[in-house]
Amino acid sequence: MGYTTKAMPPEARRQYVTVETVTVHEPGAASWVEPYAVRWPDGRRWEIERLYGHETIGAENGAEVIRWRVQIAGQPKYLYKSKDWFVVPKAPKVRLP
């Protein structure tokens, strides 16, 4: 069984997405994968304009959970990678009568 941390979104809030990545190779160093675009299940696609960094925020089901800080459409966002990529969409605003 995995564990969660305070920073890890609960399963019910996650929206799984397809993330296009690029493998970065640096001579004399290890290579790594960076995200460059996000595609929602309905086909909408956003390019990642800027990567601010990433950090490991926990583990679940034997996989590290990494939170990337990115910029999409001029706004700072979080993009998560466990076994699959996911985001946490904003909750819709509820209008009261």
C-alpha cells in the first residue's frame, strides 16, 4: 500500500492526461525526461512555456510522485508524474441563487 503526503492530491481530484516529453542528453551526464506539452482526454493541447523545476513529493504503489512546476498559457501550474501523468483541475465556481 502506498502513502500520501500533504502535497499529494487525492485520487478523486486527479485528471489523467497525456504528456509529450523530450529526452535531454548532456555530454558526460545522465539523460533525463522533461515535459513539453499536455493533452487532455478531449484532445485539447497546451504547450509548456516554461519549466520552473520539479521535486519528489512522495510515493504511492511503489512509484515516486514528482511534482513539476510549469507555466501553461501564461499561468503557473503543477503537473504530476507517478506511473501516469496527471493534473488537478480547478474546481468550478458555484453560483448561488
